Amino acid sequence: MGDLFGPGGLIGGECATCGRRHFPGSIRCPWCGSDAVSTVTLSTGGTLWAWTAVNSAAPGYEGPVPYGFGVVELPEDGLRVVTRLSESDPAALRQGMAMRFTTVAVTDATTTWCFEPA
């Protein structure tokens, strides 16, 4: 369970014992501790729960700033994920806004996941 995302969405885990999903994926369920975990691709649609803009680059970060950062709720999976957002203007976002999974190039050599307004 090393990959965080693929072309179809975020890669998480689903527990056969308690039925709950988690992200990032792991070999043990963070909810009940079972090792009966399978790899799943999480839903690609969600709603914006919280957001901000990052205006200063962290040490070692080589991508563009500003960029959006927030929490997107994935109701089909019962999760909220901390994620990069494609929209960097906080005024253009609102609580409950429909969001969808996508990927974004951070540098020529680095791609990451993010959510964008749907």
C-alpha cells in the first residue's frame, strides 16, 4: 500500500472486519486494528469542508505559490481528506462546494493529487 493516488483517484484501504475505509492506505485498519484490509480506489467526488491559501513556499518546495489547501469530504467513503486544491483564491470557494479529484504538475518531475471545483 505504498501509492497515495493513481489515475482513477486516491488509493485507500477498506477493512473487511469493520467495513470502514481509510486514507492513506495501510496494512492495518486505523479504526479497529484488523489486518483484513484491501486496497480500494476512493470516490472522486466530494464536498469542500475547509480551505485556505498557502502563500509562502515551505523549505524545499519548488512548485508555484499561492496554491489552495483544504479538507474535502468524501461522503461515499465516510472520510475527510486533507488535500491540495486547484483553486488558490479562498474567496472563490465556499463550504459544501462540489469538488472532484484531479492531478496537478508541481514541477516538471513531480505530480500530485488535488481536488478542483466540480
